[in-house]
Amino acid sequence: MDHLLPEAARIRGGVLRFNRRLRQERGAGSLSPNQLTVLGHLRRHGPCTPGEVAAAERQRPQSLTRVFAELEAEGLIVREPGTVDRRQSVLSLTEEGRGALERDMAERDAWLAKALGTLSETERGVLALAAQVMERLANAEVAGPGGDD
């Protein structure tokens, strides 16, 4: 796998620069990256426990506690007792939360659509394919550094 390290570094660098640019294209007062992560997860998967959100997003529940509280205080999510275990809370996206998420995504999508317009049809096709491949990579279950290959 060592022969793939230079390619991995180029891809990582490109993804990081692209992600940084997308973050820069967000308006003032936009949601934080962790807030976007939580809202996006709830939009994709529906109501979840805080632990389920944290595990799916590969974060510790403690690191998202403040984010959950902020989103709840802003009315973007609601926290209700679980139906199976009433001691465990379940987080749900509110209509206001869905709207905030959609507005945030629309700002970045507008910039990206303009930027895509500068590319050829072939380049846009390559990026569409790359997006599918990156989604698969993001969901890949492989050992991290120091793990078994």
C-alpha cells in the first residue's frame, strides 16, 4: 500500500482545499461544521439518540453535547424521551432546523454551480463520478493507522 501514499496525499490535499473553500462560501452567521454534521445526519437518518449520531459521525458523544444543546436552544432540533427506554433521549430535526440546513447548503451549492460552469462537460462528469467514489471511501470500513491491513 506504500505505493499509494503519494496519490493519497494529493487527494487528501485537494479535498481539504476544496472543503476549506466551501466553508469560505458560507454567509455570516452560518451554522458551525458540527451543527451542520448533526442536522445533516438527522435529515438523512431521521430521529436518533445522541449516541447514535456521535457514533455514525465518528465523534465522542461528549464532544457533541454542547452542539446538541445549542441546536435545541435555537429550536433547530427537539429532544424527547425515547419510546423504548425513556431514560434515553431522541433527537429530531424541526422544520426550522431543516430550513436552516437547506439555506446553508444552498449558499455553497450556488457557489459550486457557478464554479462548475467554468469546467467542461467531461470534467463535470469526472467530478460526478469522483463524488460517488468519495462517498464510498467515506463509508469504507478499513483499519486506520496502526491497525491491521
